[in-house]
Amino acid sequence: MSYQPLTRHPDNNGIYRFNAELAYYVSDKPKVMQSVAGYYIGRDCFPAGEADALQPYSRLSGYFSTEAAAQAW
């Protein structure tokens, strides 16, 4: 993958790297995320020019029933 310069997301101040192959900014730091299956550790992304369109990018853990359990991972 070809990663390029960093940017900060305007809402959550997270640091994102541009992936030229996907034309998406991908978060540098994993964080606790939530889906209908539960909480998990993952990274999010957004398309170039659409910072308001955050979406899941990857899941790095299994699912947890509580946010606290995911944070302890």
C-alpha cells in the first residue's frame, strides 16, 4: 500500500494517513469502535474530500460485550 502525508480529522482530531491506492484516509491509531455485534478494537477511514463520512476500515480484535472490556484489551 502507498501511504502519503498525514492529516487530522476535523471532528475527532485523530491522525490519518492517505492511502493512494484506495483514495481514503486511514486512521493511524486503533481505537474502541462499536457495531451491532459489540465493541471491538479497530481503525476507521474516510474518503478523500469527505471527512464527514467516517466508516470502519479494519477490526483488530474480537468482539466485547462492554466498552470497558474493549478498552482493557
